[in-house]
Amino acid sequence: MPQLNPGLNVASIGEVQQKRQVDAEVYLRGKVENRAPFVGNAAYQLQDNTGSIWILTKQDLPQLGDEVLLKGAVRYKSITLKDLAGKDLGEVYVEEIEQIKRTPGADKGK
């Protein structure tokens, strides 16, 4: 598979979730699988062959099926539930810094 942007060290989503290096800057590439608009910003779920992760953005939301290459900062939101003896159910997500490339998905209109 040809590398679209030589020189960029694109991480796998699974690797980002495992390492949980909060505040680290990463490059990710994947397909948009879900979207969640909010007031003032939005989020979309990006998936590659290692997993999926939510991307928080202030830009226009990409469409479902779009391929996105982005630069972002790893974040972690801790969610602790008392019913589960203080177990942390937090989630790693990425705050988008720059959307480098977006390619419309081949499955438009399906």
C-alpha cells in the first residue's frame, strides 16, 4: 500500500488506546464510522483494522465512510462508578489538531 504522506509516523488506533500517552501528539488514519454533533464542537469515531476511537473536533464533521488522516492530541476522560467499587471506566480519545487529508468514502449513498 503506498504511503500517502511520507514522513508521517501514523499510529494504529489500537496502539494509542493501549499506551494511553495523554497529551502525546499522534497521526491517525481511518474510516469514519459514527458521528456525534454537539454545540460548539463535535466528535466522530475513527476506525482502522486495530480498533476505533472518538475524535473531538471543532471543524465540520466528516461524512460516514470518509477516510481521514489527522494530527491530534491523546486525551483521557476518567469515569469512576461507585457501584463498581471505584472501577475506572474511562476512555481514551483524541482531540483533533489538524485534519490533514479527507477522502470521501466509496460507500456514499448506501
